[in-house]
Amino acid sequence: MGKSKLSGAWGEALAAEYLRKKHYKIVASGYRCRFGEIDLIAQDRRFLVFVEVKLRKSANFAQAMEYVDQAKQDRLRSTAALYLSQNPTHLQPRFDVIEIYAPAGTETARPELHHMEDAFR
């Protein structure tokens, strides 16, 4: 992989570290089922958070959040519903998006990270 390439695993690791620093516990990463995939599943005292990580070099073309369209949201909701049916919880489910902008790809010293809580209102 070239130095300027973006890696989904790299972005998810950055997002997971960010969430840990904010006192979330990472419950799962890369959860897959027949409906789709959820990048990260995290929890705090109140919420079970289904996190979509969007990694981009810049927001010049479109903000990363714009790539989470209605169809993607529907797939994430279906995937989350199956996860919840297999892993019951008293926590309130929530959908977040974490955008990461890394102009130099995985070589970016300080990627810019934006966390949008309850992003699918």
C-alpha cells in the first residue's frame, strides 16, 4: 500500500482510540451479518453506540457524513437490529458517525476527527 493510501482499519483504530479516551468501551469492531457491517460498536453508561467511520483525505469533494445516505442508514439500522436481537441490552441504542480527514493518508501526523453523536435524526 502506498504512503498516501487510506486504510479503513487504520481509521477504525483511530476512532476506537478516540472513543476509549472519551470513556467508551469498545464492544465490537467490524461486526458483519447478512444486512451489512458496522465499523464499531461502543458503549458508555447510557448508550450502545453503533459507529460508522468515514475516512477521507479532505472535505473538498464532499464531507464524509454526506456518504452516509438514507440507504446506508437503513442498512446500518437493520444490522444494528440483528445485533440487538442477538445481544439484548438495557442501553439506549444510538447511531454516531466519526469523520476522519487525513490529507497524507496513514502518514498524517494529526488527522482531523469529527464525532457526530445521534447522527441519523
